[in-house]
Amino acid sequence: MNLNRYANPAIGISLIYAAAIFFTGGGLGLPLLWVTVLLTALNMLIFIYSFFKGKSLVPAVILLNAAQLAIFCCLYLQLDNIPGAAHYEHSVSPTLSDWLKFIAVHNLNAADLADIGDVYGFHGSLTLAARSIPAGLALSAMYVMTALLVFSLIFKGIQSFFKSEYISAVIKWSWIRGLIVAALLLIPAGQNRHWTFGDWCLWPFDNILRTLDFADFFQIFGIQIQTAEANPQIAILFRVMIAFSAILPAYRFYSSHISGERKSLESLAAICVSSEYATKDRVDAINELEKFGPFAGSAIPDLIKVLIGSNKTVRSAAASALGKIDDQWAQSESAQIAVPHLLNLLKSQDIGTRVGAVEVLGEFGTGAVPAVPELVKTYTDSNLIRAAAQTLIKIGTPAIPDLVSALASEDENIRRTALQTLETIDPLWQQNEEAYQKLTVFVKDLGKVDVSARNSAGRALRVFGPNAAPHLVLMLTVADVRGLALKALEEIGPEAEQNAVPYLINFIGHKDKVVRTLAVRYLEKISPEWQKSEHAANAIPYFIKSLKNGADGSDDCGSPADALVEIGTASVQPLVEMMAGGRQDMLPTVLQSLKRIDRQWAQSQGAHKAVPGLIESLKNEQWFVRYISSEILGKIGPGAKKAVPGLVKLLADSDPKVRVAAKKAMDKILLKNSPYEIEAEDSAGTETLEEITRLVGQLAEGSGIARVEAAQAVGEIGPAAEQAVPYLVKALGNRDSKLRTEAAHALKQIDSQWQQYPSVQKIIPLFVKSLSGANADADCSMPAEALREIGPASVRYLVEALADSNKDIVNSAAKFLDEKYPDWQRSEGAREAVPKLAESLADSQWFVRHAAAEVLGKIGPGAIKAVPYLVKMLADKNKAVRDISKEALNKVTVKV
């Protein structure tokens, strides 16, 4: 609906109506006032439509604005004549000239021209002022029409001169600098007038509102934002710069989204894609769209269509515009649809079209990933190879797999360009996971019958270079390619082989014997003295750590002892130090490893270097560490003379076994025994340790009768078979009564205090939980028998189980305690369970907290350390827990 055509009739009606009102002196009362309001609304509707939707500022609309001023004058006159209401303030009855002056001054104010006079202090001599809301609204309506007219005229002027880069540059250059100047001038002005913090905030805010015409409405209704004063020139400069900064963006928004003064986005987009327009017109249309920035998002599909076209100039402009409109345009659905069309252009006979298509795909970035295989194929086209390389660089890491495949090409130029592209995308491209997968393919191709395939794989591997060594060594773990992996290393050359050394050393401890053998064999081939290398020395701590951890769960270091043996004499010192580290279960393995390295290891330089560490171990608080350290020092003999003072101190050790070992060691060091005796003792000790290890294994994994025999044998060995204790304890719960009997007998032969061993303490909770039938392990099928054999040492763990979250475990533990230890509440084990029960008071489950408090109450005064925890429970959210905690406190704190 075009309301502009109603402008001329509206002008005529307005002028006639205004003349009639002036002729009657503003009379005829309230009914005619509503007619004036209606006519004002219609005129404003026509004018506002022209501003927001009109194609141009036609003269009729300007005249309508002037005619409406006459209607406003009538409206003010009628409001003033309404009896009983004072809508305007005046000392004497205003004449027509007073009303005209009133309208003129406020129109100047709406156009911001009166602001200059306001700044300099001359406001005119108005005798009229609006004092009611209706009068204020009527005046505000006039301000709106005048402001819109001023904006229309300004925007019309900008439209005429906007293409001038000079004017645009002046506006862009001047506004920020003008604000800086105004701010610099404002600082001394405010300081001279002693502005408060509020003045510093409100004065700029008030002047910005005045510039944008918002403050005028405040003045109409008598609202004052601030009272601070400043230099008038500064105020003018400040407002001018604010206007400069706001007017150009406002015009761009107005012209692109409101008025239609410039071509619509749709029409500009249509020009872009149409080949009927000249190249210049299409580029101009694209440049116009670019100026809209993000507001031109709807034109992205059409600009993408332009990219598919054959006009290079237009394509270039479209690519630039897309980047400024939306930097993520390449991920849009339209972009994905365009990729196949661009790929079709690669088949064109025209070289320019093919090159253009490749270049445009580069603008898509990662959005062109589906095109990567075809782009790599274009490397065969000498006309496209450089453009394709640049495009693949823009696509980035997704292009690596296909570029790696190109490394197998027979064409040296293609291989070279592919390698350059890969190194530009990622200097560490060889470490890319997909590149590694391609490397695996090349290695497998080395084993093909097809000579061409083998040659291609060889070419690719040589391009991979020495950096492929870690991947190729890793392939030793894959049965069907391990031989080819070594062949690939040879194919790459000596440098790759040397790069492979540290990785091969890591593999000499692999779980798979074939892998270990291959690694050692290849190490000896490429580096005969690898055992003396820095890499081997650096690997020793890793293998020692794996040996201590049991070497379980790791394929790469499943056999650390074998690795240390392969490294040889450099492993002796750390192995000797490890043997004195207190791990009884590791002694046979370590001793066997030392013998494999050198049967005379005790006289080796590595053993001598371990002496200072062994001397320190003589001071260890664990008797077994002191014992084994003394044994080792005795084996070393005269080379351990520095240890004699430490051994002398051990002659008064609290443990008889340590005293005997220290005495024997001193005899060997000081040569009080013959070499034959020393060797015989060493041999006997070694054999005993090996036998114990064998028997422990039989206890752990043997059949029924074999386990019984093993239990009998370790019992006969006595204290030296201490490492068998945990396995014997587990056997106490076996369903085989004979095995249980022999295990109990063996434990007493090894140590009458075997129940206090830490390893035993760790097993007891397992038996306690098994009382409920929760464990199907054969060695836990008779947990009650095991706990009876263990005796009072199990009470602590049974009491702790009374607060378990599993009701079955709680019930079975309670039953066992009542049957076996009816007075358990007063036992030492119950007191030892207090810390664990106190921890259970903080459990998230209320019934666990309740059970823990109840047990602590049963223990009574022996649970005195739990009092602080029970006090906290008095504030528990569960009433049952609060009540039982209070009851427990009374029992625990009772005076005996």
C-alpha cells in the first residue's frame, strides 16, 4: 500500500481545516479537538510511511510537513481554549504570533539548531510553556515529525555524496579524533568547575541524549538530567562529533533495512548472479553487498553461486565479500552444495576455468574437504599443481592422508610438491595418526608380488624419511608386518636406522619373545655396541621400575628382566641395589638376572659401585633389608671393605638372622673363609632361593596334591621361606582340609608370629567378606576356617565389617564374632577398629552411619577417640542416626 499518493489531498485538507480553525479562533470545543487529533495522526502516518518505506523524499511530503505545522498550531490553540484545564503556562492571553513563535522555536530545537543558542545562553523570549501531559504529547509529536524530516534531508545528502571516498574518509577519520579532542578539552573544563563524580558521568550522557534528540523530550516534560556547567565551545564540539559518529552507521542501516533508497539485498544478489549484467555492474553489486557486512547474510547462497561462475573478476570480488559478510560461510549448506559443481569445472577444457575452480575451492577452507581427493589428483596437471597445492594448504590437516598417498607417485615433481605441501600444513605431519595409517599401508606394500606396488611403497617410505623410525619400530608388534617394518627401515637408510635405536631398546623388554629377539638382532646389526650407548643407559631406570612393579599389564615392558640382561654389565649396579630394596618376592628374579649377565657378578665393577647404597641399607628399619644387604656384601667380598663398620654394628642387631648374616659377611670380606667355602655358600644360598621361588609358584598355581607338597616343603625350609607366607595364608581358606592343615603347620614353622605380617593383614578382609558367600574363589570357600586359624588378629577386621554397606557381610561378621569371640567388645582388635568405624560415620548412606555409631557404642570406653565424630552425628539429618549417636556417646563416655 503506497500512502505517498495521499500526500497532496492531505495537504489541501490540512490547510483548509487550519484556516477554518484560525477563523473561528480555536473554538467549537472538545469535538473539534478530536478531529484535529485524528487529522494529525493521518498526516503523521503518511509522513512516517514516506520516511520508512518511500523511495525518495518527494516535495509533497515536505509540504505536508509544513501543513502539519499549521495543524499543530490549531491543536495547541484548541488545548489552550478548553475550559477548566491549564495546558499552557502564560502570563497574558497569547496571540497568534505568540503561537507561531512557540512553534518556530520548538522546531528549531527539534532540528538541534536551538542547542547552539542554549549553549551560549540565549533562549529566546518565549511567553508560552507546556505544563500538562496532553500538551507535552502534542509538542512531542511535532518534534518527531521535524526530526524525521531533518534525518530524511541528511540521508538524502549522504546518498548524493556517499560514493565520494573523500567524504566517507573524512567522517571515519574525524569522529574518533574529535571525541579525543573533546575529552581532552573536557578534563580541564571539568576540573576548573570542580565537577563531582556524578557531573563527570551525567554531563557527557546528557549531551549525547541532546545530540540524539532524546533530551528534548525530557525538557518538554520538565525533566533535568544534570546541572553541571562547561565551556560552550566544548559542548558544541562534543555534540558535533557525536553526530558525526552516529550519522553514517544510521544511514547505512536506514538505507539497507528501512527506506529502500539503495537497492535491496535481493536485487543486488540478483545482479551478482546474472550474466546479463556487465562485469563492472556485477562487481559493484557485490561491493554494495560487502558494505552491508553481516546484514547481507541472506545473499550468501547467491555469492556462492557466483564462485562457480567462469568470470574470474567477479569470483574474486565474491570471495572477498563472503569473508567480510560471514567468516564461517564455507560451512553453510549452500557452500557444501557448491563443492560438487566446482569439481565438475575441473573437467573443463578451458585452463582458466580449471585453475579458477581450484582457487575458489581454496576460499572454502575446511568446507572443501570432500574435494581433497580430486585436488590431489590434479597434481598430475602441470597447469593446476601450484594452485592445487595452495588450496590444499588452506584446507589444512584433513588433506594430509591423500597427500601422503601422493608420495608414492612415480613423478618426482608430484612427490616433491606433495612433500612441500605437507610440511607447510604441518611440519610434524609424520606424527599425524592418519599419516601413520598410510605408512602401515606402504610397509605392507613392500611385501606385494607386484613390483610396481613395491617400488611405490619404497618411494613413499624414503620421502617419510628418518622420522618414520618410531612408527616402523612400533610395527614390530604386528605379526604380519614386523619383517617388512625392518625392511622399510633399510629402505629409508642408515639415518632412519640410527633414529630407531632408542625405540628398539625399549622393545628388548617386550612381552612377546619374537619382538624381543627381532629388536636385539636388529640392534646388533645397526649398532653393534648399542649396550654402551646413552640410550641404553637411559632405558635402565625404566626397566628397573617395571621390574619392581611386577611388569604386568604392559606389552612394551612385559619382560624387563630380559631387557636388563640384554643391556648387560651396565645393569649390574641397579639390580644389586634393587636386591637390597626389601622386595623378597623379587630376589630370585634379580639374582637369576645377575647370573645371566655375569656368573661372577659379585666381583664386577657394577657390584662394587653398589657398595655405598648397600651400606645405607644396613641401617634400614626392616630386618630383611639389613639381612639381605649383609648377604650381598658378603658375596662381593673384599671389594666391600668400606662396609665393615656398618656390619660391626649389626653384630648387636635385635634380629638373630641379621647378626649371623653380618658375621658371615665380615668373614668373607676379611677373607676368614676360603674361596671354596665362599663359593659353596653362595651356591647353596642361590639354590635355596630358586627352590623357594619354585615352591611359591607351585603354591599359587599348582593342583591339589602339588600345593600340599609345596606347603610341606616350605615349612621344612623354615624362616628363609618367608616370601611364601601370603600364599600359605590364602590356602587356609581352601576347601581341601589337608591343604589347610599343612599350610597352618608351615606358617608356624616359618614364624610363630606370622599373623602380624603386613601381607597377612591385607588378606584377612578378603576372608571376612567371604563369610557371606560373596567370593567364589577356591581359596575363600572356607573363610571361617581361615579366620579361626588366624585367631585374634582377625577381630579388628570383623568389627570393621559390622559397618559395611552390604547387609550380608554385616550379618555374617556379627554371627562369627558372637560365636568365636563373644566378648569382642572389650578386645584389642575392637579398639583397633575404632578409626575405621569413625570414618564410616561420614558415609553418605544413613544405615552405614547408624551401624558405625551402634558398634562404637558397643565398644564403650574403648572407643573414646571417636567422641568428636559422634558429637558431629548429633546434628545428622537422619533422626535414627542422631538417636543412636547420642546413645553411643553415653556408653563411650560412661565413667568406670
